[in-house]
Amino acid sequence: MTTFSFEVLVTLKDGLSDPQGTAVESALPALGWSNVRHVRVGKHIRLDVNADDAGSARAQVEEMARRLLSNPVIEDAHVMEAASS
Amino acid sequence: MTGSVPRIGVVTFPGSLDDRDALRAVRLMGGEPIPLWHADRDLHHVDAVILPGGFSYGDYLRCGAIARFAAVMQEVVTFAARGGPVVGICNGFQVLCEAGLLPGALIRNRSLRFVCRNVWLRVETGQTCLTTGLTPGETIQIPIKHGEGQWVATPEQLDEVERDGRVVFRYASRAGIVEDDHNPNGSTNAIAGIRNASGNVVGLMPHPEHAVDPDVGPEGGQPLFASLLHTAMAGVGA
């Protein structure tokens, strides 16, 4: 078994309103940045998986992303390999 | 196992908030309240189940995402599949959506603000465990209190929900007019509550358990609890 590290980026689907992103966008001008548009807030999840090989590890993380880490009705999940911890 | 008084179970998850009010509402309306624990592996012969409001598991990851994996939820899913009445209120609605028992999902309110006030709901169908005693078109007043109550769905889910008459409540005026002004959270088509295909599973954001006692607020929850107790007495899930 080898340990593989991944990062999962979970974002609201395009087209869905993102009230958190809107809140951040409307706060930025107070600090002088009135030139910012299209702020979207997501989640970053980092994890280590023990698996036989990289392909198996990634397949498992993709399934975790689909079944728990994101809600496919409203969110997209991107699985990325990360540097080992 | 239906006796002379229906047994209504109310699940307490870590972080549940409205379980006590739900138990009290069951008692005030003439049912026998049965506390259920998240780790329970049986439902203690209840005739209906309420998943109450609150912040189960701290709303970590997403509202309702972790509660769905609680031991008791396996039993609730089985109970619902047999036709047992299951009602999810607020966080309980979010849990039912995450568990796949109801379509769609609940995201942050359009206003970015937590909303806490009485609203009027237009009843859209009497064919659910929660609305058997109500007539489509009538309005009831019930409080809401949530930060993440904006119901959204995929286009396919929305089509199905509307086409099959699975909308149970819409936010409306007292006269039953559905307009954007009366939509407190931006929910798609002003949807406040939905049901599954057979009507034994209902989820809603408003809190009927806070609306049964005339001393402390509106009474719009009374006909809903009366309907649930009536359905439970019929022993659909027994």
C-alpha cells in the first residue's frame, strides 16, 4: 500500500447564485477594490488515501467526491493530485 | 403497531434544535411523542417520524450532509420505503434532500441573511401525510427561521416536481397570491415544501412545530400535525 495525497475543490455549479461570493464581492470595494467581478466561494478538501496504485486512489477519491464531499445537484468537484504531506 | 394514540418519533441528532418543540407539538395535538436518538438502530414501533430543525453535526460540509449517515437514518429510509410517514422540517428537510428521499437541495438564502419571521404558505396538495386535512389553495401562517432555505434543483428535477404535483407549499400572501415579494429566501418557484412520489415523505422549511400553541404564535401548524396524526393512526407505515 502506498499513500497518495489529493486535493478536492468543490464549487457551486455555474448558473446557481452564490450568495457567499456576492457577499465577498460587495465587501471588497470597502478596501478599495471596486474592480472585482464574478467572485465564487468554494471548498477545499485535502486528504491522504492508502491504495495499491495511483489509479485506484484517484478512482476512490472521485467516488468520495461524488457521494459525500460534494452534492452533485448543486456542486461540481475537481479532484487533483497533491504533493505528499 | 398502531394503538389508540399514534406514536410519533422525533429524531435528535447532535446539534438538533427543535426536537423538544416537535415532541411538545405532538403531545399538544394528541399524539404520543417518542424521542429517537441518532444512534438508534430501530424506530421503537413509531407510526411516523419527524426529522426536526437545527444544525445537525454543526452543518459541517453541507447542511444535512453528515446526518444522512447516522445509524437511525438507515431505519428511516427503510420505514419511508415501506410507506411510513416521514416529515423533515428545516434541517430535517435538508437531511431528506441529502439522503435522496426528496429531490433538490437547499442553499444559502438569496438575501444572504438569516430570516426569522412568520410567513403565509399556500397549500398546493392535500395528498401528503402532512396535508390530508387541508384543501389546495388555502393559506396557513407558520414561522420560518433559516439561513439556508433556498430550494434549488436540476431542470429535470424541477420539471418532475411541478409536473407530478409534488409541490406541497409555496410562499404566498395571506390571500394566496404567489409573488416574489412573499418569497423570503429566493426558492425556485417559491417552493417551501415538497413531497415524494407517493406523498408519505414531506420536507418543508417552515416550522409547524412552532405554530400549534396559540399562546406563543400563529396556529398554522395545527392542521399539519392533525393530518400527520391522522395518517399515522391509519397505520400506513405499520
